[in-house]
Amino acid sequence: MTKKEFVVILIFTFIVFLAWVVSDLIRTPPSEITDQKLKKAVEPLNSSLDLTTINLLEKKEVIKTSISNTTPLPLKSTITATASANTQ
């Protein structure tokens, strides 16, 4: 490849690249948000803390319940009765 051919390919590549960038700039939609729901979704959050709910939670009384953590076990006679019924 001669120097002249290389320059022609380089210029052609540059023109294609430039046309690509210009076409992307033309086709890009405006960045302005037009949908009202989307505008509301992207607005910043309020950083103030509502202390009324926290105060209500602090005033609550703790209810102590006594729940048994043990599980009742089945009787041996029930186990043997069902086992003998299954074998017959």
C-alpha cells in the first residue's frame, strides 16, 4: 500500500466517523423530562425525619407473653397403632 492510498483510507475513515457522530447528535432526543410522573419520580427526596412516628413507638408498652417453646410429642401407642395399621 502506498502512502497516497493510506491517506485516502485515513480521510475516508475520518469522514465516516464524523458523519456517525453528527448523525448521533441529530437523532439524540432532548434531555428535558416531559412526563409528569417521571418528573415526580426523579425529584430529590425530603431528608427531614418525621419524629412523630418514632415518639409513638417509644411510648408503646412491651407486652410480655409466656409462650411455651416446647412441642408436644405424640404418644407411643399412637405411633405403634398407625404402624401396625399400615402393615396390615
